[in-house]
Amino acid sequence: MNVAEAISFATESLRTAGTPEPARDAKVLLAHSLGKQKTFLIAYPEFELTDDQQDRFSTVIERRADREPLQHILGRQEFYGRDFRVSPDVLIPRPETEAIVELAVSFLADRPDPSFLDIGTGSGCIAVSVAAELPSARGVATDISPSALAVACENAQTHGVAYRVSFTEGDLFGPAG
């Protein structure tokens, strides 16, 4: 099976399953399965997939057809211009949430020694983005889920703000002190 055939097959499978944007998802998932950019798919439609690549692609197409979120399959989501790791342990960062980051940055920007609290941090996208935008800011981010905190800590490390954001397990305000 080549790239063009794989895209056609997957698009039809996802369309039959009723997933929104089946053609886009097929291309994104094929590029992911091949470890290539989407431009590779356009440039090399006759590229033959190995058996291993076909198996990986079939697996992710089945997951998507079963309505698993694309972001969970890929393990990442873009938020506020940065790439964040996500997993089923966290909510998927949404574009609407970027407004919270904008408000926090605007509110804290002119303050000496700005600090913030992110309750229910999940992936850490808000805390990490605020800390990345304000190099002098320090924050505390809490979540009741240890698994979510592990994802948030990884994102803080990836974006170079782990030393300025303290992640604490707990419910609502309890761990904030």
C-alpha cells in the first residue's frame, strides 16, 4: 500500500465511522505513523509503506474510528504557540482557554515579582504558558490527579519553566497553602 492508497482507505474508513474531518485526520495520522511531516505525503504519494508502518497506521485509524480524540492518539496539542504533551489523564487544551493566559499575562505583566495559582492544572498549559510569557513570574499549579501532575511537570520541563512553577497534588485550594 502506498501513501495515496493509505490516505484514501483511511479517509473512507473514518467517513464511514462518522468522524468529523476524515481526510484531515487520515493525513495527520499517516504522517504521525510514518514519523514524517504532512508535506512528505504530498511530495511522495507513491511511497510504499512497510508492513510495520501499515500496522501502526491501521491501529491509529481504528482508535480514531472508535472516537478517541486525535490529540490523545498523537499525544500532543498546540496551545498558545507551544506544543504540549497530553494523555487521557488530562483534558485537551482548548483554544478558548488561551484567553485566560492572555488575561493573566496582562494582569501580571507590570507587577514586581508576579505570582499566580493554577487550580486543576491538568496538562499545565495555563501555568506553563504564563510562566513562559513572564520570565519573572513564579506560580503554583495544583491538581488532584498524580497522573495529570506528571504530564504537567513534563510540559514545564519541556518549556524550560519547571524551576518557576511548583506542582502540588491536592483538591482546590488545599495544597496552595
